[in-house]
Amino acid sequence: MTTNEPLRIGLVSISDRASTGVYADQGIPALQTWLGSALTSPWQAATRLIADDRESIEKTLIELVDRERCHLVLTTGGTGPAPRDVTPEATLAVADKEMPGFGEEMRRISLNFVPTAILSRQVAVIRKQALIINLPGQPKSIRETLEGVRNADGDVVHVGIFAAVPYCIDLIGGPYAETDPAVVKAFRPKSAQRPN
């Protein structure tokens, strides 16, 4: 684990229409807003808006990890069953290790809201020093999968996937990232926690 190094996060929105200007991208702004509220330690973003094209997705992920030295890459879009949805295939193609728990949990979280969550094919992988996670395409779904499910009183009843992200980044050699527990409480074993 490194100290005082900002967490470098690649944010990739994958959409044919948004990348050609047919409509405004909502994925990157949603991710930036959520990360701004969730992370309390320093972070920097490298953003990319690209088409649903496997070669472009693979090249972008490689660039963000290998050259931009991102510790975390979050993609949004291109994870459904349609012919142009190839984000999971591109992500797996550049992976050193697959992290299946993230995809399983994202689908389980989304099933609290829509039965079509079973059509989502999000995956997560490790490439070199980076964790890459495919997120859903809609801003509401992005927040729900990262943050978790809350009841009417605002209490978390199903923990979001981001609770496990900081410790995963620790384990692959990235900087120590801290979160605002009011948004999402990062979980680490006691032996991996730093004093406040």
C-alpha cells in the first residue's frame, strides 16, 4: 500500500449514440458525482467516451491501466444481451484475473429493483495494478450497485459493491482509499485498517 498517492480512476462511458453526440452522456457525470460524495481521500479521474466497439473498449482499458496507471477503472454501458453489447468480452480479453463476485453481487442488488437485472452481464477483472468493473448504464442503477439498497429510513439493507473496492485496491498494491460511511462504508479486516 502506498501513502498519500491519489487514487487514479478511469471512467469509461460506452455508448454509440453518446459518443457521436446524438445525446449527452450521463454515465461519466453520474460516476463523478457519486465518487465525489463517496471518497474522502484524494482521487483523480481520467475520462473516456467511446463507441460500443470491442477493439475500442480493449484499447481504452489497456491505455487507462498500462499508460495512465489507473488503480480503478469503472465502465458504464454495453453489458446487455444486444449484439452491440460487448463490454464484458472486451474486459475479459484484457484481464489477468477474473473477480466474479462483483458481477454476481451487482445482479443481486439490481434484482431488488427490476427483474431484467438477470439480463446484465457485468464482469470485474484485475489487470496489472488495476481493478476494472463493468457497471450498469443508467445513473440510478450505477448509484444503487455502488452504494447498495436502502430502506425507507435510509438504512442500508443490502451493501453495495464499492464497500469491497478499497480493500481490493490495497491487495493489488494501490493507494489507501477512504470513504464517507454515510454514503458507503469501506470494509477492511482489522489488520488492514489504519488509525484515523
